[in-house]
Amino acid sequence: MIEISELYKSFRNNKVLNGVNLTINKGETLVIIGRSGCGKSVLIKHIVGLLQPDSGFVKVEDQIVSELNQKDLYRLRKKFGFLFQGAALFDSMTVQENVSLPLDESNLNYSRKEIEDIVNEKLDLVGLKDMNNLKPAELSGGMKKRVGLARALVTNPDYILYDEPTTGLDPIMSDSIDALIKELSEKIKVTSVVVTHDMYSVKNVAAKVAMMHEGKIHFTGTTDELLNSNDEVINDFIKRTYV
């Protein structure tokens, strides 16, 4: 479980997080929505300790992230997979090399055969079997996202954080990525946190929705509760993003 309590963060005079309170239960898929610049990405960076709060805390499995030493923080981060907005693949590396990178850097003394088997398993899981030797330049945008997801899965994480997973994709490919997120959540029972402004993705994947507004959690509930809300802020957001 992830517990976020009274989380505040400012950058100079810009207050980005203004007392965020949120609980993410084990095994659920939570989608965080909100306008651009509302603090969604800043929030998930606090979850893995990439940013330190001004006050408040993030607690992951009873550990307060900001209080961990470097060794314990590194150990905690092994529980997370992260799909970056642009997939963040290394152009000079093959698909095999990109996906295997977390294992190569893990100091767990995997053999080359073990690494190859794990990579093949994860590529198969995301629908990219036998793509190992391709370079990112040879892949479509959706395929790059899938490679990034395979890399996020390669260490068998307990949590996966998705930062705008459908940004830049056409509707068909976006639906494909949404279906994959939902399938993985159900198949491997991973806790998923999806940051997006895409209401179609919300409808496709969310078990629970949290909406950020003015640096706080403005709403939590189901997709149906969100879409049927009479709240002015929610309705304005939906009108702007869900057409």
C-alpha cells in the first residue's frame, strides 16, 4: 500500500503540491488525472524518492520514502517499474539491451542465458516476441511504449508507475496500450498508478480515479462517479479533454 499524507512541494514561488492526501491500495489500478501542470508527475516522483517533499510524507509499505538512506531507498525502488512518457529508450541499444538494462545493473549475478530468458518472457508478455535485435528507430511509437513497459516489468515489480502512457499515440494504438495496462494488472496483480489527461484511458483502465486540482486531490472515486459528477471543476475538465 502507498499512503500519501499532507504532501507539500514548491519550486521557488510556485506551489505545486498543496497538501496531497491519497491512499493507493495493493493490487488496484489508480488513474491520476488533472490539467497540465497540476502536479501529477511531481507527485509520482515523490513516490519513488526522486523528489523530496517540503513537508508531509509518502509511505510505501510502512516506510517513509523521504527518511530512507540511499541503500534502503535503492532497495525500495527495486519494487517499482516506471514507464516514462517518451519510453526513454537508448537509441544506440537494441530492444534486448534496453529491456535487460535493469538486470545488468542489479548486481544479482544473472547469467546471460537467464537474462535472455527473462527478457524474452517480458517481450512476449507485451506482444513483442522476437523483436530483440531491433533498434528503437525501427519501432513505431506504440512499439516503443511496449518496449519501455517490458523494461519496467523485467524486475518483477510490485508497483508500476505510468507517466502519460498514451501521449503521442493514435487512438487505435492508445486503446492497445490501455488494454495491455489492464491485462497486466489483472494477470500479474501488480499495483498500477497511471498519470494521464486522456479521459478515454481513464474509462478503459481505471478501477479508481483521483483528480488533482490546485495542488490537491479534488476527487477520488470510480469512473462512473467521475463521469456522473455535478462538480463544476470535474465537468469543466471533462468537457476540455473528453470530446
